[in-house]
Amino acid sequence: MDKFWKNPPPIPAVAASVTHVLKALFHADQHDEVIRIFKLMPKWGVQRESVHAATLVDSLCRLGRLKDAYTGLSYMGPLDPAVRDESRKHLLKQ
């Protein structure tokens, strides 16, 4: 599959648009593309938010990269609601 977002992105790269794109890519099983876009966010001047990190962590889990997913939690604060989501609690116990 061709990369979803080229550099620079075709629409304004703001937190809200990146959130929608990451979630759409996640649901389309394009997990490598989620990781690529997450890495490009600082270059585009987009502040990473917990919702972006949560999608990254979920994609890494789907790829079987649990150690990387645990590291991805560092982009979220420990009290962030995204971390406390039931689907991610098992990562905190490792």
C-alpha cells in the first residue's frame, strides 16, 4: 500500500486531523503507517497527545511488539485516562 500521508501531509497537520487519520489507519490494519506518522508528528510541528500515543500503543500490540508498546506508554502520563483504559491495563503490570 502506498503511504497514506506523504511528507508534507495533504491536509493541515493539526492534532485533531492526525487523531482521525491514526484511528482510521488502525481500524484498517495499517499499523506500520500509524507508527510512521507518529514518528513524523514533531517534524510537522504537531504536539503528540495521549490519544496519539494510545493508538500507537494499540498498533504495536497488534503487531506483537509488546516491549515497544510498553515503551510507547512513556508518551502518556501515568494518570492519563488513555492509560487507564481497560484494554491497556495489562501493559502496566509487566
